Amino acid sequence: MVKFQKYEEKLSKYFQRLSEIKFKDKLKRLVFRIGIYHQNEFELIAELPKQFIFPCHLGVLFCGDFKDTLFDTIKMNLNLIFDSFFYDFRNLGDFTFSKEIFNKGVKNKFKMTENNERIGLHPTNKFYQILINKKKGENIDMILAITNLPIYSSSEDNIFFLFGETHLRHQCSIVSTLSLKENFYNRQDNQDLFNERVIKETIHEIGHLVLGPEHCDNNLCVMRFSVNIEDIDKKSVYLCEKCEQKLEKKRINFNF
Ligand SMILES: [Zn+2]
Ligand SMILES: [Zn+2]
């Protein structure tokens, strides 16, 4: 009888420990999910949007200090390249991250210049989440963020100081302007050159939204992949003939 009691005691202790472990495990998972445990974890919370349909509405959101004229410049150039693919380009104004979100997922990397300055880069998923929510709230089909914050890809961990990225399934694009500025390379700032680079990268990312993920191998085509700033300067703001034809095919497919 005594033996049996002891056994029962042991068993209840064992179950208590087991429930404690389960609780700890649950807590760990919860903490992981809300993103405290793993600094770089930033999963998107969103339902998938409906299928691509052209023509559609495109919104532009700004994160950073930009000249008021930048939106008109972007609008004019997107119209020039993609004309009837978009009903309109809507200026959605500025946004800033809340203080706690701002620091989330930031990775410090060296700039690779003479003074080896360290810069905090932000994960692209952080922007996509803002864009997905905004797109839904504003009832627009596609959205582009222009930010002066440096970014790294949430899906490709080894790509830092990205010029831009597009999330095709969620129909969102980001262009990061920090490394499009001449002073990033310790050279005298040049506003015209900066504008030209922003236009090229904007057209490139919107080009992905319209034409798909492929890059073009034509040196002058805006859809060519740019590894560095020199590559951006070498290409034009235009689509090559082959990409123009792809655009035309899309137009015929969507019957407009
Ligand atoms: Zn690209
Ligand atoms: Zn091309």
C-alpha cells in the first residue's frame, strides 16, 4: 500500500513537471511569434490579394524627408513607361514607424567606405506589412514605398543595401534611396542624378509588378539587374524592345 502511495506521488510530480514544460514551451512559442525572442523574425500577417488585373490603381507612400515635387516626377515617368496600365497614381503621403517597430529586425552593417561607418538596415518585411495594411485601407491594388532608410531583404538574408525589392504576391514594391545619393559614396550631392536614379529604380520595381520577376540582359534596359550604383547609371530609364513587347502582350491579354 505504502509502495503504491509513493508511486502515486512520483507520478503526480512527473505530471506537474510535464505541464510546466508544456507551459514554458507555449510561452516560448508565443514570444517567438510576437517577435521578441528572435530579433530578425518578421513574418507577414495578411491574406493574399485577389489576382492581378490591369489597368489598376497604384499608391505611393513616402517614408523619409523628400522634396514635394518627387511624387509628380515619379508619376510623370511611370505614366510615360506604363501609360494605360494604371488608372491613376495616388500620393498616399508620409508614414513613420512607431518607436518600437523602428528598431525591430535592424541589422548593423559596415558601409564599406574609407571610414567603415556602421549603418542600421531594416528588413523589407517590415515595410511590406505597412504597405499591405495601407493597400487594404485605401482600397488600392498596388503600392510602392519610397524610403530613405537602408534596407535588407527579408527573404534573401545576404543582400544588404538593396536599391529596391518587390513582393509579387502581395503586389508591393519598395525603393530605398539612401544608397542612390552621391554623398553615400563620399561624393558631392547631385539632385538631378539622384532623381534620375530614383526614377530608374521606381520604374524597375513597378516593372516587376507588371512584367514579373525576370531581369533583362540588355545593358540599356531599365529591367536589367543592378549590382551597384554604376550599373544603375549605365542603364536608361526605358524598357528595351523585348520588354516593350512583353508589355504589349500583357495589354492584349488583359484586353485594354
Ligand atoms: Zn529587379
Ligand atoms: Zn529589357
